[in-house]
Amino acid sequence: MNKAKRKPVIAGNWKMNKTATEAVELIDALIPAVKDADCTVVICTPFTTLATAVEKCKGTNICVGAENVHFEKSGAYTGEISADMLVDLGVKYVITGHSERRQYFAETDETVNKRTKAALEAGLTAIVCVGESLAQREQGVTEELVRLQTKIALQNVTAEEMSRVIIAYEPVWAIGTGRTATSEQAEEVCAAIRKVLGELYGEEIAEATVVQYGGSMNAANAEELLSKPNVDGGLIGGASLKADAFGAIVAAASK
Ligand code: PEP
């Protein structure tokens, strides 16, 4: 299998933006902007917006995802949302291990693994984020670190579940900074991720798994990044909040 056989996935991460009311307007603009996509299109929205997003995206080619999920099924976890709750709403995807959750909410590789497992067991597709900080890149440990994050995130994830795993390589220094990794840097790390997937699950699964790049991807740089053999899509923050920019990235992934 090669890249031609992996369908690219372009996923928006709205972060803590848009009320449910504002989401209606954005989705109304997104629907025509992505309707001709020849790639999978996902919008990951805040919890409060999910029900509206699922309803609005019915009958369109836009899938809806959450930005986080708790690892327990239910119980005394005030303020948390379980995977079953997401499934019940009609949500299909969830981001786990985003660097902002690692940085601001004490997320660890172990909790990323627990959230990923819970998501997969409930039937969701998990977009598992890995990536190095600027200091780690400068220390020359990017590949080791990303390998480690990937291996821990996937502890006890079965080969069958891997068909619902997407890995998003997101260098922390490129997120929301306007500083994009070069396509060579993105390719190098996405290829290293695929190599570790091969070690864990064998060639066939490694070749079938979507590995995205994320970090200031926009309408201008998407085509170059997505042209690389191991970059199968993008996780898009800022540009996912603008229908024209997100539509242009989806178009670049559809070529
Ligand atoms: C992200 O939040 O996952 C992201 C890549 O953000 P941005 O595109 O704004 O850098």
C-alpha cells in the first residue's frame, strides 16, 4: 500500500472558539466550501457545539469530532465528558493528546493512552497528537520523543482498533505561531511515525494508517506539505475557523 491508497483526512480543531449560535454560521459557510472534497473532512468543535454541529452536518460530507474525552465510562468526574456521551450525540472523531492539553491541563502520555483507548473502545476514531517542543527539537531528540509518545499513546491498542487511529504530528513550536514546519521536516517525522507503527503493528497497518501534519497549516502552504509521501492530511487550528481557508486546504488535499 502507498499514499495513493490512504484517503487524506483534513480535520479542523476549533479549540475554545465559537458558541453554538456562531457555529451555525460557520458550518453554513463550510458546507459549500468542502462539498466537492475528495478527502475526509472533519470538524472538531467544543463540547457545547457538538449537538448543533452533528445536526447541521447531517447529509453533508462533514464529520464531527470532539476535542477531548475522559477515559472513565461514567462516575464522579465533575465537568468531564465520556466517550459514550460523544457517541450518543452522533460524534465520530475525537482528538487526544493535543499539546495544549498536555501543556495547560497536565495531560501525560499515560492519560493520552487512557483517553485513546476509551475512545476506541466506544467506537470513535481517535486523532492522537504527538510532537516536540522547540527546545526538544534544538536538543536533537525530536524523533526519539515522537516515537516514545506514539508508543505510549498506543499501549494496548489492538491491530483491529488501528483502523480507527489517526496520528497527528504537531510540532508544538508550529501550533498557532504562524511558523510552519518545512515540508521536509514534516515528512521526516511523519515517516518516523510510520516506521514505529510498522514496528508495533507490521507494514500493512503502518501503510494503511493516516498520519497528519498540524501546525500553522494554511491555504498557502497546504499543497506543499500534503505533497509529501508520508503526510496524509492535516490537523488545522486557526485556518479551520475561516470557511474559505479551510475549503482551500481541503481542495489541496483532494488533488
Ligand atoms: C492545532 O491546534 O492543532 C493547530 C495545528 O493549530 P494551528 O493550525 O492554529 O497552528
